[in-house]
Amino acid sequence: MLTRRTVRQAIVLSGYGMVLGLLFLILQAPAVAMSQLGVGPDLVLSLITI
């Protein structure tokens, strides 16, 4: 990452996860998209709290 601020890193990671989930939906992979959108926020929250 280009910044050391944890909150900013979390925002960028969340945005990346959302884009990836939408890309999976566009590519006709709804199961993978739903798992990405389900696991992504939990991962970001755990990274912030650690």
C-alpha cells in the first residue's frame, strides 16, 4: 500500500473487494461473487481490529 494509515488502507481494500465482486457478477459467476462480498467486509474488519 502507498499509505500507512490503517483506515485508508481498509477503505481501499473494501473498494477493491466491491469491484472484484461486481466483476465476478459480470462474468456470470454469482456464487463466487456472493462469497467475495460476504467474506470481504469481515476480512477488512478483522484487519482493522488487529
